[in-house]
Amino acid sequence: MSEFIIKNGHVFDPVQGIKGDKKDIAVKDGKIIDKVGSGAKVIDAKDKTVMAGALEVHAHVAGPKVNAGRWYRPEDKHFDSHKKPGITRIEGGKSIPTVFKTGYEYARLGFTFAMEAAMPPLYARHVHEEIHDTPIIDEAALPVFGNNWFILEYLKNHEVENTAAYIAWILRQTKGYGVKCVNPGGTEAWAWGLNCLTIHDPVPYFEITPAEIIKGLIEANEYLGLPHSMHLHQNDLGNPGNYKTTIDSLRLAEGIKATNNFGREQVLHSTHLQFHSYKGTNWGDFESGAKEVMDYVNKQKNLTIDTGNVTLDETTTMTADGPFEHHLHGLNHLKWFNVDVELETAAGIVPFIYDPNNAVFASQWAVGLEIALYAKDPMRCFITTDHPNAGPFTRYPRVYSWLMSKKCRDERLHSFKKADKVISATNLATLDREITLYELAQMTRAGPAKCLGLSKDYGGLAAGMNADIAIYNINPDKFPSDGPEIEKAFANVAYLFKDGKICVEGGKVVDMGHKQTFWVDAKVNENKQVMHDIREKFLRYYSVNENNYPVPESYAPHQHIIGVDATKA
Amino acid sequence: MPKEVTDVICPFCGTLCDDLIVTVSDDNKTILGVKNACAIGAEKFNHQRQPGRVKRPRMRQADGSYKEITYDEAIDWTANMLVKSRKTLMYGWASTSCQAMSIGHEIAEKVGGIVDNCATVCHGSSLIAIEDVGVPSCTLGEIKNRADRVVFWGCNPAHAHPRHMSRYSIFPRGFFTVKGHKGRKIYCVDCRYTDTAKCADEFIQVQQGFDYELLNAFRTAARGEALPDTVGGVPKEKIYEIVEDLKTARFGIIFFGMGLTHTMGRNHNIDIAINLTRDMNDHTKFAIMAMRGHWNVTGSGQVLGWQYGFPYAVDLSRRDQARHQTGETTSVDLLNRSEVEACFYIATDPGAHFPVDAMISSSRKPTVTIDPHINCTTEISDIHIPVALVGVEVGGCAYRMDNVPIETRKVVDPPEGVLTDEELLTRINHRVDELMAKGGQ
């Protein structure tokens, strides 16, 4: 493999504490090394910003609901859907891009890893078929557990060991990465048209509460010592007044310590927090609860969060929170898609237009930015758009511009039709903080890598780490003050290295790289009870046979298996 | 010693049963018996050893007879046809694996093909309706475990999906449905008294062509509004009675088929059936599902979905953009307007299902058909390339009617020297590359 030396760039690397100093980065055999020979190809990064490849901690980019969103929204292909220069295939879709476009766009933005945030185990093969077809970026997927019958039955009796054994089994069957929990209990209730809106609402029939599910899953996750923590989408998403349920949910992690060999410190990752930080009692007196929620998050060192920034676009909402999508459809009356998945979960989809002229949507935009700006530790707060729920990931450059320039976000804030209402319902106008390039590298590189348990190889530029490198046309000494300029610089990397190969050059895709699928193989002691329960449920309740459930090896030809040994837990 | 292969997936219909047991001869060459399958499914496996199976490509001669040619010759001819044609209809895909489709799409993108699957003459109208209004649905196991009201509307699973009723919809006992059939109320709405109607607790005979009106009346009744004395031949008292009963369901489901998609109203029938389902969700939990026909037609829609964003009729002839417009990029319309320059058929038999005029148009064009068997389409093709039976002689991913993906299994070896779809398409793809590199186009 060829050698490279990236010269004279302004390097931002939280792993080594480098804050924009000029430093050369040497690359050989897919890794960053201390020195290369004189034959190495020189990449001139003068007046440019050099960071590690970014990591997406939470996005819906592959799987049954993403694809339903694609094909049931032909109108989404009216925007920006054509082949671009380079060795690319046809690209299609704006809010739910096709797999090809997903891979290319992430790469053009400087990303090298993406986590698919919700994989229904029964549909795992579909998720992996799409991951397989997504070029360049490495990916992994989180199976959903919060409404799974096995989990509900084990945790009703607080059987953490059995829960862990079942999780380990599912990770192996589905080639999954960790534990996702969406609207715990609420989605099972949705199978009867009901919901759980607080963490103490009982789940119909199963006689368990969301609080017990959340706590039990955190404990099982730590019992196994998985690289990532429990990844939670709380109950009561998107409703005024929900910040209390959010803080109640986060409190469940108090006193629990992270147990793992991956350098991860949190025990709970709370996702798209923007949707969970609302005060008020209805959409009329709706207010931001970002301060209250972030005050709590800032104090609790064992939590990480991501923002879920609203980008004010037409987009497609999709979540395993089935009852929420039904509720949303009741609000905007656009086409509603729902799938209930036997024994496991559900999903809903509704197109959504975040109209900036609407005070509520504009306030949601402000809440998302507040979350990031209130974060005291950028290593625990990551920028997402909960793609495509709050907006497409392709809008990250715009989100960065709002976070990095007060001028830029104030211009947007004051140009809202109902600016006065937005300003009084939120605190954004009072916030002066501007996220620095170093903080951005923490929030999009080192932070998410550590949170996902990947900090050994990802998120930094130290010798020995993966040569995943993004070089932007940004001179930190002359950082643009203008929003569109910031946006343009982040939207198209000058270079993207993936595993030491140049995959994007001047915004143009030039190589498909060597994409890998990550999954976690957790070894547990033989558990006869759990194996018996699995047999029984497949014989009696599933509509597929147990032997047809696992995802075959061929679906992840370049798999990267992270082994975990929980036999001595 | 013959051996048994268990958990075999049936490559016949969208029910995609995965509990077949197939007995195979010691040398892995012959299927000796099939257990658990319906009559049609068993036949699919038995076909494998039928005498007279075509094992090498055939090319039609001037006198109408067929001459055996080599795979290399067939591949070269096909690749040349694809490269020369400015617009090729690449139709079928419903009886092959998703992996094979993926390679086909790559070829189509290079040569400017139009990729369409049999939804175009089947559940295409359902897909149009879903593009308009969405769809609340569920997996088949949800029905088994929860449904206590089941409506079959314009579909006849007793004949078309023979094990559907026993595996998922009428008879099985599930977690919350311990009484099985006794705990469910089954309705069948059809213009004829079908064998499915015989299994129903109540048969509602709708006047032919009045499905939309009757569905509309159901919605009206659900809102407590007034109805005329009869709608579509059904007395209003009956309509009110049924709607009240559906509202008291714990979990209800509507299954629909060609009786809705291909009668007067077409996509509008599905549209209003979905809207009825949506309305019922204001009272209880309700879902609706299309009874997809070919075992992997759903898979074709999925792969096209993630690669191009449309479920069928995907026009790649511009090469830099995918387009999808019913009536414009759909196979029958393209053929009727004689808008394509060549036809490439794979894993489906348009000759048996397309309107005659469309096939007359097709027969005048260079045509290649890839199919394990002789069928109506192979007989009007210039070249017939036989392949291994997917789901019998080679595995691959398939999607059930509820979009659940299942990896089909190989149970026996294909006849010696016969290529699989994936192998064949890969070789055509390479040949296309070579020809295009030489400046074919």
C-alpha cells in the first residue's frame, strides 16, 4: 500500500491534545505512523484543517424503515438526484438518500464511520444487505431491545444474567453492535394501539415499567462489558413537558459505573436529546427545556448525549417509536407508514416539513443548538440530526455553521417570521458561545469514537490509529465569518483518507475504499434457560424458523468482529 | 443414504414458508421427496428432476427451431445486444435472489436499461397507493399472535397462497390468540364464492366493480354517517354490523389481492382500503397487507428501493438519473409504444402475463430470456439461457410479502455446467465492460 505524508496542515486532534498546530501526518499501510520514507506521496495541506475521519453516532441509514421511506417517497428524488463526477453510481434522494449516495455523501463530509441506530432483529438481513451496498464508510448497527418479549419477561423478574445472555445471542444472530432501546415498553403497548408516556406507565400484559427496562438493559450492557453503552431513545418523545421524563430516565443511570475494556466511560447514551427537552403543557406555551436537561447531563459523568439538530428542511421522520409516528401523522396528516414486528419492535414513518415560519419548528431548531452550546464537556456531546428525523445528515455543515458562528445563527434566529416568539420560548439569543474547531473535533471525532468503544482506532491522529483522515479547505487563522462559507468548506473535503487510501479528492469520489461491517461477539457462559426460551418462542410464536433467523457471513464480507468475554462476569 | 435438508424455504409464493423438509439423494443431485410444502411448492422442487430440462443456452434459428449454443456465445450475444440497444427493457427479477438483482442493476445502469418487476402487472397499483397515502402494516407473526379479526378482500389464498391461512392468518394459535381459529372472526369480501370464502365466518358478496364503493361505505359507517339501502349489493345493515364488529377488534388485519388491484378503481381501491385501515386505528389496532405473488417480487422492490429509491419501473436509460413514472416507465406501456430497442427477461414469464399486444411488440425486438424452464417467453426469444433454480439449486436472499428477508437454501446441485443467475449476470457484466471499453458505446 502506498505511503503518504500530509504536510503543513493545521491539525486538530483531541486524542493528542493538538489544537491547530502545524504538524505532518504520516500514513502507511492503512495506519497513521510516526515517519515515512522519502518516497511517500506528499499531500500539501498548507492553510488547511486536518482532522480524523468523523464518526456518526446515530443515524437511520440502512434497513427496512429507511428503505420504505425511500420507495414510498418518490417525491424525495425530485431534489439533487443524479450522478456526480467521479467513479460513482447514480445518486438519488434528499432526506433519505440511496445507499450509494449515503456512502458518497458521508465521505464528502469527512465521515468514515456510521452507526445505524435501529435494527429490528427480524429484519437484520435487510440492514446488512444495505450496509453491504453502502460504499466507503465503515458501519455497524444497533439491534433494538426495549420492547422485545424476552427482555420484558426477564427484566420483569430482574434477571440481568439471562437478559445479557439473550443480548449476546441476538448480537451474534444479527451481527449487531450493541443495545438500542426505543420508547421502552411504549412500542409493545403500540401493538394494541397504546403507549407508555412516563417511565412508570405499566406495559400492557407484561407487568413491567419503562424504568425497569431501562435500568435492566444498562445493567445487562455493563454485565457484558460491550464496547458501546446502552443507547436510549426515551419515552414521550416530541411532546411539550417531556423534559421531566427525560431527566427521570437519565437518573436511572446514577451510581452505575462503566465496566469495559474499551475506554468507554458512560453507561447510558441518550440520543437526539433535542426531541426530549421541551417544557410547557401544549404547543401554545411550548418552551425550551434544554438548560434543565443539560444542567443534569453536565453533572453526570457517566452519560453521553447527541443533539438531534433540526435543520429546517423537508424531511422524512422514521423511528421504532411507532405510537409517536401515529401521533405525528395526526398532527400533519401526511402519509403514514407503520410496521409492527412480531415479538420485537415496531416502526413508523411520516414525511415532515420543518417550516421556519412555524414558531414551534423554529424553537425546535433553537433547542437543538442550545443542547450543544450548553454542553460543558464536548467529549460527551455529539452533533447529530438523528438523520433523517430532524433533518438529513447532509446538512451537518450548516449545523456546524450555526454552532461555530454566533453571527450566523443570530441571523437565522432574527429572520424567523415569529422570531419574537422563538426568542422568548428559548434561550438561544442569550448564548454567545461559539464552538471551536478543536471542540468540533471532540464532538464529531474523539467523543463519538470513545462513546462507541472505538477510540483505539478511530477519532484521532495518533500513530497506530486508522488512517481515516479528513482535510478541509479551512484556514483556522482566517476562519470564515460567513455562514455559507463555513458550510461550503465542511461540505466538500479537500481529501478524505479511508484506511490510508484517498477516497475523495476535491469533493470528488475517486475510490470505494475497503468498507467494513463491525459487530460484537460477546461470549457468555452456557445458559440453558435462555436457549430453551429461544427454542420455545421460535417454535410457537415467530413466523420464521430459528435456523433461518441468523444473518449469514456472506452479508458482511469484510467483517470486523469485536470480541468480548463475559464468561467471568 | 438419502438425507433430509430441514428449514428449507419454498421459492414459490410471497408466503415464503421456511419449514420444508426435502429429501435428497446421496450424490446431492436428485430430490426424492418434499414435506410440509403445498402442492404448488412441492411441484417447484419436483421440477428440478423433470426429464427434458434445458441445460444449455439455445438460439432461435431462421426456421424457428432452436440450436444449442455455449454459455460463452450466449453471453457475448446478450452483452452485444445490451450495449447496442439505447433503451433495453430489463424485466422480471421476481424469482431470483437479491444478490443477482444487484448485479443486474449494475448492468442496467451501464447500458441504460429500464428495470421493472412483475409488480408492474400485479401489486404496482398497491405501490402507487402507498406512495400516495402510506400504509399501516405489520409482520405475519403479529397476525398469528394478536389478530382476532381477519378480512380477506379480493384475494384467494386458498389457491394462491395455500399455506397462508394455516401458518399466519386463520388457524394458528399464537401468544395472545390461544384459541386459534375459534378466537378469530374471518371475513371474506369477494365477487365470487371462493375456497377462501368457505373458510370464512362471513362471506360478503360485493357486486363486481364496486369494491371502492363498498370500502367507502365502510369508512362512512365507521364515522356513523348515513348510507343508502345497499352499496355494491351489500345491505346497509350488514355494513354497519361489520364495521361495529371490526371496531371491537383487539387487532385487525385486511389482506387484499388482485381482486382489488386489478378491478375498476385499481390504485384508488387500495388507497381507500388503506384509509379505512387508518380510520380503524382511531378505534383499535388495525393493519393491512398486500398478498404479494412471486416469492421474491418484494425483494426486487426492496433492492431497487435502496439503490434507486423506487420500487419498480425504474428507468436508468439516462444513465445519470433514475426515473419512475407509472404509464411512462412501466413495461407494458413501453412495449405498447414500442419504445425499447431490446428486451432482457429474467426470472419471470411476461409471455404468460402481459397483454397480447405488448408481447407482439416484444417479439419483434432482440430478446434474451434467462429462466430455468421453457416458458411462454422463451419461445419468442432469440436466446434462452437456462440457469439454476434459485431456492432449490442455489441460495440467495428473498423478501416475504411482509418484507421480512429470508435467505433461501440450496438443497441440490444444479445440473452439471448450468450457471446460476449470479454467475451468469457477473459474466454478462464483464463482457459488457469489455465491449464498452472497446468503444461499443
